[in-house]
Amino acid sequence: NPLFAIVGPSGSGKSTITDLLTGLLTPTNGTIRFDDRPLAQYNLVSLRQHIGVISQDILLLNDSIRTNLTWGQDDLDETTVHQALKQAYCLEFIDQLDDGLDTIIGDRGLKLSGGQRQRLGLARALIANPSILILDEATSSLDAESEHFIHQTIASLKGSKTIILISHRLASVKQADTIIVMDKGQVIEKGSWSDLIDKKGKFELFRQLQLLD
């Protein structure tokens, strides 16, 4: 189960990849395949149950943390919830709340910080135990501490799930097995961090000029 990173400047087509992989968009050329089967042969509802997507904007209800974690999944046990919260480094802030998991977080989770909302969104995705985890600019607006926590989670999951990390921040993708570099809707380079630096191509130019950070 590899860790892929997709990087490129804003508008290069990175987030379109998420829509293609989840079947929200149909490619005009080429074919999306899962386990060498075309996407069109899958039941999309069933397929999406195996894909967890964490984006920059996490949708949260004006309800308790517990409800936000488990809505649509009524048969979850406490052990599963606790393990996901631990993996996503949510216990650090939930344990400090007077009502813990029963804390009402406000409209769109506004009673939590941006980093806490992102970690909660990650925990919710992990509870569903997806085979594929997509983080679409999930750390782009976070403080350093929250970004660190999420990267710790990614590191702990590496090898157990296929992870696709989409980012315009180069510092986020060093641990990836393969980095895919996009520009103007095209894949222009791919390889490991060290491979791409050694190539001295567009990726290295982006890195030196800090065009992605």
C-alpha cells in the first residue's frame, strides 16, 4: 500500500484528481482503474465506502463530537471510536473539554480550532476504515502543531492503506513513496523526493523558488 503525493501550483489540476477517483467527474480521455478494473464497472456507492476523503473544508454538524464521528454508522463500538481518535491525535483536545465526546461543537464546528476540525475529520474517515485515504489540501491552512499531528497520523498509517496526499506545500510530501508533479493539468514529472531533486527538472525549480510553499 503506497503513499502517493500529488503536488503542483494552484490551478494545476490536483483537486480534479479527487473528483476523478471518486467518480464525481468522468475523464474525457483515458480510464480510471481500481485493481485493474475500470471505474465504470464498479457500483459507485459501494466503491466510495472504501475511499476516505479529507479536504480543506470539513463538513461538521451543530451537534456533539460523538454524533459528528458516528452519523450514518449506528453500529460502532467505543473501542473503534477511541482508536480512530487516538490515531488522529484528537484525544489531546477532547480530554480537555468538560463534556468530552458529548461537547456540542457549534455550526460547522466553529467552537473548535481549524486544526481540531481537521483532526476530527480525519478521525471520522478512519472510523470507516477505508482502503484508500485521500487528503486533498487537508493541511494547507493549519498551524504547525496540527499539521505535525496529521503528518504523524499519515506516517503511522503508511503501508496499511493506499494514501494519496494532494498538496501545494512541498514540506508535506517528503515521506511519499512516489511524488507526482502537475502543472497546467498535466503530469510533468514523478518519482521519489530524491529522484526528483536529482533530475533538476520542474520539481526542483518549484522547490528552489518556493512556488509551491
